Amino acid sequence: MMTETQLLVWLRGPALQVAIAIFVVGVAVRLLEVLVLGRKADLAEARGSAVAGGMRTILMRSFPDRATLQRAAFTEITGYIFHIGFFVTLLFYAPHILLFNSALGISWPALPTPVIDATAVVTIITLVAVLIHRLTNRVMRFLSRFQDYLVWLLTILPVVTGYIAFHRIGVTPPILIAIHIISVELFLIVFPFTKLMHAFTLFMSRYYNGAIAGYRGVKS
Amino acid sequence: MSKDNTLGEILRKQGVSRRGFLKFCAATASLMALPPGMAPVIAQALEKARRPSVIWLSFQECTGCTESLTRSYSPTVEGLIFDAISLDYHHTLMAASGTAAEAAREAAMEQSYGNYILVVDGSIPTRNAGFSTIAGVSNRDMLLDTARGAAAIVAVGTCAAFGGIPHANPNPTGAVSVSDLIKDKPIINVSGCPPIPVVITGVLAHFLTFGAIPDLDSHGRPVAFYGKSIHDRCYRRPFYDRGLFAESFDDEGAKSGWCLYKLGCKGPTTYNACATTKWNEGTSFPIESGHPCLGCSEPDFWDGGGFYKAISTPTEDIGRTAVYAIGGGAAAGLALGAINRAKRNKAEKEHEQVTIDDLEKGD
Amino acid sequence: MSGLTNSEDLKVVPGEFLTGNVQPLLHEIRHAMGRLLDEGEATVIDLRSIPLAPGEEDRLLRELGRGEVAAHLSALGPSELVESRFPGVWIVTHYNSDSEVIGRFIEVCDMPGLLKAQQDDIRDGLAALEARLACSTDA
């Protein structure tokens, strides 16, 4: 029977190493699998710069376009909110920055903890709204598969368990912290096998589309 | 002093006025972390209480727990409680030694069989009985023998409660805690390295007053003192909540008394009364003096990932893991990519057609 | 560490954002005084049970100040029972014979119980006085 201290040391140690290893190997494999296939050579004459088009598209697709906003306002807006909220909570909370500093050697200023606290709440509420939309909207329900729900759960768990651990609601704090770390390690391990890969592949797909258009001299 | 006198009679004989006795009860209530309104209840109970016999066994320990307890010896509340109990055996404190001391222990056991309180500090080595002996008797044998007639056992200090520093990696002596060896007696774990002295005497006072063991948590520690974490009672908590942390031991944040989370404070995962009861009669406690909490009342705190590593940091070298993983992943990715290329080229050559099944794969 | 010649330089000065225990405690005392007036109910607050930041206890005691009565008790070491500048609010501090604080309470009552003479002690005192008088009539 492990004590709570031993459990936390194991979670912060070997378990984290395994999770990171699986995450990095998984992402590397999935990206290289595609990249190594290469693209078909475009035999037409270049009318513009592929690279410029590609880079431009990577940047510009981060902003909403009017048509999509009109047709899928809910998805667009909630998408922005929870993505930004998720990253702010992850990257600008002081104890998290310590973790990144430990692993990567770099550090950056943190935001005040009450701001992070509020952001976490907004993120959780938005993610719940997103799930409700997915369940109640006919089209969304029709398109949704098991993986969509799984990925939603894996994403919201770290935010919720982190919030609970910070505010210490429920079981003993060491267990709450342990649950939070487990949820993160679960997220990392399952990540490369799911649509969460979009976090990395989005750059590739935006670039490809932009490059194709740029090569032909049109705006993407 | 006769064991048959009640505590009230003993105090009167010592010349303590009733007023003095009431002052003693008020201070004892505070010491036991009970509300002040309980003082009259304590007064009533103590008046009628009889002096329990206490046998104190010291095993693999540094004597810090005994030191912590005997810091102030003159008639303080702690001192009085010690007078109120009959400390029949304590091989560090008692004048006798060797066979005379052991005879005293056996006599006390026989006289109060079934009723004496056994206090233990220090862990018990199990890898070799000879690692720690008293008068030629191994710790393990002495514990098992003395525990037989005990009404209850108080394991004082993290060593006795959880194994403590001898139990830390690689545990060369096979050190174990009291509760690892004794399974059939009530055990109260008063952990801490050392425990706060008033917590030790508070537990004894509880026996005197109520004749029963206090409510215990899942680690066998009295909830009255170990029910809240340091973090939940720390006066620096507002700084944590606002995200104001000391980055090093001598920066402006440290000088302003900001939260010590980044310096490795284990307050969030540690349960003890340090933040309210404090040390040295309420003078201060480690965090107030500028040092992060070590978590000394928790099991395995020595192996808890480093005293100066924040709780949110990894305990292994993650950077190195990531580098190896990138290398391995790249190799695997290139290999799989090459296989994919070969498959694609073959499919092109053989003019394979894409079917609906291919498209629905991975759904 | 460069240039540190004085231990005063190491002194921790609590940041401006202090824990706000003083204000709530004063409110608690205010409510207790109300109860004392309306229902005759006394209240005792154990200051040891509250996590006070360094300097907060001093601030609180300074706010309460001293009033008309200061009593000194010598039993098992000294004790000070001082009425604050708010009548009915007493600060009771118990020391052991090494002058170490072993308890500090704020009692909201008309008089702390320890100031009253106890029945047992009066009985003992009466016996002692009778013995003394018996001696003098013999002489």
C-alpha cells in the first residue's frame, strides 16, 4: 500500500517520464509518417510563392472569416474561448511555469492567480456548453463519434481537477493533486492517437493549402 | 506520589489553589485545541482522574522527540502533565540504568497490566535484531513484550509513526513503524520531526481528561492537531492565492514574507498544527521564519521528491526523457514513413483503386 | 552574500497585503459584546487557535489597548488579566514560571472567572485563619 507521498513522487517521476515519452514518440511518428510521404510535384509553372502563401495562411487562419462566423457562430466563438482559456490556464499559472522550467529550462512571467482562477472557470463552462451543443444539435450529433466525446473528456479533466485541487474541495489534497497529475498524464498518453493531433497538424494543413494557392498566385 | 490519588488531590497537595487549577484547565483546553468553553469539563474530569502509568521506550531515534518535550521543565502545563502521569520508565531521562532500569519497567508493567500507556519514539530495525538493543534486548522484542499489557500506544515522532529517517531510501536497517509490528492495540501516531511539544502533551492530557484515545485520521494521527493541512492554516496563503511567490531565499519576495511554494514548500500536502499552534510557545514556525515546510509529519517525507523542489515540478529528468523520445520517435517515424512510401509507390504501380472501405477506415 | 553586516537586514517585513485577521476578530468581539449586553452571555476567544501573521497579535492588542483594570495573578506562574479600553473586553494572558506565554484569551464578560475567589480556596483560607486565631488565643 503506497503512501500518498510515494504516490506523488511516482507520478511526478517515472509515470511522467512514460507519459512524456509516449507523447513525444507518438507525435513524432504521426507527423513524420505524413511528412515522409512528401507531396506530388506541381508540374505547372509557378505564378507566385508557395512558401509565402503557406506562411501567410498559417497566420491568417487564426482569425475568423465572416462566412464561417455567420454559419457556425457558436462553434467558432466557444472554440476561441476554450482554446485561449485552456492555454492561459496551462501556460500562465506560476506552478505550471515551474514545471516547464524544470523540463525545458525556460521561464516566463506568470499572470496573477485570481486571473487564472477566473479563466479556468470560464474554460470549464465553455467546454460544458460545447458538449451540450454537440449533444443537442442534430448535425453535430450525427457527425460525432466515440473519439469526439473521449477527447472532450480528456481535455476538460485537467482543468476541472486542477480547479478542484487548487480550491481543495473533497478528498485529501495530496489525492486531489495526484488525480490532477493523472488526468494530465492520461491526456498526454492518448493525445497522439486522437484528433488532438490537430494541435500539430494544423500547421501542416494550413501550410499545404496556402502553398498550393500561393504557387498558383491566388489568395488562400 | 501514590497512584491512587486523583489528579485534583495531587495538585492540591502540591499547593496549587483552585484558581491555579482552573488556570491549568484553561491552558490545557487551549493545548488540546478544544474550545475555551470546555475548560469546566476538563476541570471536572481532571479532578477525578487517576495517574496513569507511562512507559516510554526509545528505539532507533535521535532523541529529538524527548528533547522537544522536555524543553521547558519548570511548572509549565507540559511539566504538570508530566507530574500528573507516572513516568515509570524512560531510559534516557531516568536516573537508573541497566538491569535496575529494566526491573523498574517490568514492575510497572506488572502493577498496571492492561492500564499503562506505552509511548514509543524511534523506528524499529528488522533486518538484524542486533542493530538496536537496550540492555541486550532487541527493540523488536522489547516492543512486542511491553505492548502486551498496554492500554494504548502513542507513537511519538515520524520515526515511530511511519519509519522516519531510518526508513528512507535505501532503509539499510529494515526500519519499520510501531503500527507495522503491533496490530492488536490502539495506536496514536503523533508524527512530526519532531512533533510540536504541546501536541504530545495534548494527547496525554486527552487520556487524563477523557480516559480514551482522541479521534484519529486515516494515518492514526489525532484529528484535533493533524486535521488541517499547513496550507489551509498558513498566514501566507493570501500570497499563494494571489500568485506572489518568493523566488529565492533572499529576494524581495522572501523579505516581504511571500509564499514559499516555489522554494519547495510542502505545506499543501502536509497535515500538522504548526501554522496555528506554532513552536516555542507560539513563537513561530518554519514558514514564518522563511523556510519552506518539509512535510515532516507525513510518511516518507525524506523521499518526497526533494525539500527544495516545488510540488508541481517533476522528480526525474524530463528533459532527458524528451530528448530520447524525440530521437526514438524520429527513427520510428522515418521508418514508418519509408514503409508508407513503399506502400504508396507499390499501389501506384499496380493501379490500385481507392474503395469506400478505405475512406471509412479509422472512423 | 555580499554586504550583509547586520542581522536587521535579514528581518522579514510583512508585505503590505497582510492577512486580514484583525478586522474580523474585532467584529467578533463586537458581536460578543452585543450578546453580553442583551443576553448576559459571556464569550471566550482562544487566540492560539487562529493563524495570526507575525505582528497581527500585536496589532490586535494595540487596537484593544488598556482600560481601567489590570489584575495580576500568581498561580502556577503569573497571569495578566487586563480590561481593554472597551469595558467588558478582557485580555487574559497566562505565563509559566519561565515567563513563556502558555495561553492568551480574549474574554467578553463582566469579569473573568479567574478573578473570583473559589469556594474551595475560601474554605481552605477560613481553616487557615481559624488556626491562626486559635494560636493567638493560646498565647
